[in-house]
Amino acid sequence: MSASAKPIANTRSGTGIPTARLITWWVIASEIVIFGGLLASYIMHRIGHPEWAESASHTITWAGAFNTFVLLTSSLCAVLAHKAADAHDGPKAAKLLRLTSLGGLIFLGVKAFEWTADIREGFVLSSGGFWAFYYTLTGLHGLHVLAGMIIMLFVASDAAKNQELQRVECIGLYWHFVDVVWIFLFPLLYIAR
Amino acid sequence: MTTEAHVHHPNYVKIWAILVVLLIVSVVGSMTHIRDVVLIAAFGVALVKAYLVAKNFMHVNVEKRWVPYLLIVCLLFVVILFAGVAPDVMKHSGEHWVNHPANQSGESGAATKHE
């Protein structure tokens, strides 16, 4: 598709920022309020209920730590994909984006293992305030990981043909934000006991 | 349409290595069970990690100035939410009030197992 055939919103840059990246920043800004609100609610309830420490002691710290490592590594792949896209190396960017998606898949696999272990122990969404927050926060975050993986695979298929390389940076920004959210979820849910 | 480079790409592997070391610090720090060490290892390190990702991977520092402003305004909304609601949620009693259900919840323990 030639640039002239694109909708004007795809090509204009009235703010000095390409529209696609501008939209990504707005998405991230709204996500800050969504996750920030949930995290703030969790923190104030956690401080108000010291007895939740007992519940928090049942979360699997090594699994949370491993998932943090997986997300940090996938973020590295995403930013290297951005670097490759800047060098107009679409196939390399595509390969790195697929690796990033694989990181997301591993993350979700570990999360599924954790949820299964927690539920088998008898801790479900209605088991108490801590577990309600735990499943809501990790579930919402997991959905964001899944959405990022799917979008990333679409972006990778275009990037492999050296098309729409500007999207590589945008999906990378989103992925890094999902990583930042997990960076805060990990200590709140797995370490603070 | 191709992307136009607007950032200088640093040594990302080095930054990733620093992030992994910080992750190890937070996990090891949490094992000390010393309250202040755990808090610093958990939340202090999380703040540093988030800063490193935002600066080096998201390149917020080289973005147009109003992008960080936009993100900070959204964070301020979260702070306002916290400041407005936290006193009622974090305390179980005040000068003329007592939150009995919250107190009972604390006395009866944290969780109920579903067998």
C-alpha cells in the first residue's frame, strides 16, 4: 500500500509525534489510571488489613520472580525489535517480536500453573479480600499480556515483509508498559507479607 | 511506511542485565524478613526498575515534553484517588466512628478456604 493511499490519520503528525505512537501513549495514559486505581485500592486495603499477610504468604514467590525475569527478557526482545525496525531490517524485527510473544506465552503458562495450584489449595476469588484483589489484578494483567501477544503477531507478519515498521515501536511501548505494571505487581502480591 | 529513528539506541543488553540483578536483589532482600530491608528491596527496587524501563526501553525522556506531562497527570489522578479514599479504608476507627465489620474481619482471620 502506498503512503498516499493511507487514511490521513495514519500519516499526519500535527503534534510532532506520529499518530500511531500518539495513540499508543494515550492508551498507556488511560491504562495508568486503570491499573493505578486498582493498585492504589489494593495498597490502601492491604495497609488497613494486616491480616492479609497470611493470605499473601500462600503466593508462589519463585513463580512470580521467574515471570518477572520472563517479562524483562521479552521487553529486551521488543526493544531490540524496535532497533531492528529503525535499521529497516523488518525480518529481524519480526523474529524478535515473535520471541517477545513467546515470552508472553511462557508468562501465561506459569500464571496458569500458579492459579491452578492456588485453586487446588482452596483459594478462590471469594476466599477473602486479598484473593479477590490477587485474581483481579493478575487476571487483568494476564488479559493485557494476551492482547499484546496477538497484536504483536499481526505486527510481526507485516514487519517480516518490511511493511508498517512504525508499528513495531508502538507495540513495543505497550509491551514495556505491561512489563512496568508487573514490576509493581510482583512486590505487592509476592514479596510484601 | 517505514519508521523514522527518533531515539539513540543504548546498550539494551546491559540495561536488561541491570534489571535482572535488581530482580535478584529484590528476591534476596525479601528473604531477610527484616521489615525495612524487605520494603526497600521490594518497592525501592521496583521504582528503580520501572524508571529504567521507562527511560531506556520506552524512551520517555526523549519523547515530546507533553508525553511525560500526560503520564504524570494520569498518575496524579491516582494519587488524588488514594488521598481521598485511603483515610476511610486504612483506618478502622476515628473520633466518632468505628468500622465494626472491618474489625471483625481482622479478628476472624484473612481467608476462608473453599474445600
